Amino acid sequence: MMIPEKEETILLKNFNRRIEKDFGKVYSLFYNDLFYFTAKLYQHTEVEPRDAIHDVFLNLWQSPSLKFERLTDIKAYLYVSLRNHFKSYIRHHQCVEKYKAGHLLDKDSFEVDIIESETLSTFHYILGLLPEESAEILKLFFTGWKVEEIARKLGKNKQTIYNKKSEAIAYLKNKLSKDSLLLLFILVNSERLQREKWGQKDL
């Protein structure tokens, strides 16, 4: 999410001073991107992503000597901190598959995971522009559900599903740029292929 330059300058100044309100704003600003990234890291563990994120922000709060010049610097620091948090978890929990440690140390994989997390966050932001029912129908449709299946799941008739889907697409066309629409279709297609690969159906 982009914020005006003047607002960013004030936010950074107050964040570096560890003013609670502005520290919380940065937390909210980056939370979704960090959540998807952390959820992937800890997907085969019992660790809640939000707990890992809280730990990293708490450590940052307790390190007032750390100063940043840009919001992107804070975000980069948080991604690395979350990776290190997971590395520490691996060292102390033998239940995690060993291959994950190798994957974690792979620079290219780390960067891909960040990109994937931020695009997923954008995907859900775009769906968040729609009414809740329309967003659910569109997501189900793009992740491989057939109209008949969606109708059964939601207790609606097929024509209602067709209408809601068409309304949702028309709404997004009016609200989003062509690039954003292209990103949406790429993301949902990627998610659909992943679910088909692993035989998943329920969201």
C-alpha cells in the first residue's frame, strides 16, 4: 500500500522514536504481506503466523537504536527477521522436515516467497473491494469450483451464481486498472493450479 511522501516521512520519524500509535500503523500496514510469508514458513508446524509476527515486532520495539530511512527498509528487515525466527525454530524443533532448512537458506527461494506473499496479499485486497458474497463466489469460481458446486455450497440457484459472478467482474473492471486485473487473473489461476495439484477443494 502506497502512502503520500509527506505522511511517510512523519510516520518514519515517529516509528524511529517508537511512538506506540505510529508503530501500530506500521504493523497494520505490513501485516497482511508478512502473514502470508510467515504462514508458508510455518505451514507444517503448530506455530501461529501471528505469534511469530508479534515476536518480531516486539523485538523491534525493544531495539530503539534501530533506525530506518524508508518504509521499505523496515519491511525488508521484518522479512529477514521472520526468516531468522523460523531458522531458530528449526534448530530447536526436530519435528520440522530437514529439507525446509535448506530451502530457507536458498536466497532465490526466499525472494520468491516474498513476492508470492505480497501478490497473495494484493489478491485478497482486490477481492476485499467486493461485497462478501460476491467475493466468495468469485474466489470459488477462480479456484476451480464449478457453478453447480458453488450453488450447492452456498445454497443458491445456478442463475444467482452466474449473476453474482458477472456483477463482480463488471465491478472490478470499473474499479481496477488493466494491470491489476491481469494480476488478479494470474493469481487466482496460480492458486487454482496449486489446489488441483494437491487435490484440495475446501477453502
